[in-house]
Amino acid sequence: TDDPESYAVLTWGWSIEAGGPEAVLDEIFVSERGGGHGSALIEHLVADAEERGLARIFLETELHNDRARLFYERHGFVIDDSIWMSREFTDLGPQVLAKGV
């Protein structure tokens, strides 16, 4: 099929706070939970990030998603005390994407 069994989306950046390059783990998907695919994917991402010299990888989980946090904690991620904030731009939509912005 054309559907991947697992994938991850990392957004790369540079942070003064982190002291160098960092990545946001924006999305991770595995088609079958409990088979070790998610762990293998995370281990690959972490090894690749270390090889590239990233200062950190960070991610967001929803407050009620204890299962996800336990998964990430098993792979060395820790909960910090920062609170993410966002601002939505309702005027951004398909017309902006069509313009290549």
C-alpha cells in the first residue's frame, strides 16, 4: 500500500535557550501499537538527533494523555514546567497554501 506503517514529523530550528539546534517532534504515527514500532522509531529519531548535534528534541502532549507521556518518559523525555501558548490566524487557509506561503 501507499500508507506508511509508521512515520514521524520533526520541525528543525535553532534556540537561544537551548544553546543550539533543536527539533520539535510535531507528529508520530504507528499503525500498530504494542509491537515495538513506536519505540524503534523514537530510538532512531533520538540517535539521529544526537548524531546531528541537536541540543534537544521537545514535544507536546495533551494533559489527559497519560499513556503518551509514559511512552515518552520510557524513552528519556521529561516533563518540564513550560506552558505552550499559541495564536491562531483564522485567515490562513487553502488560499495561502495555494500561493506557496
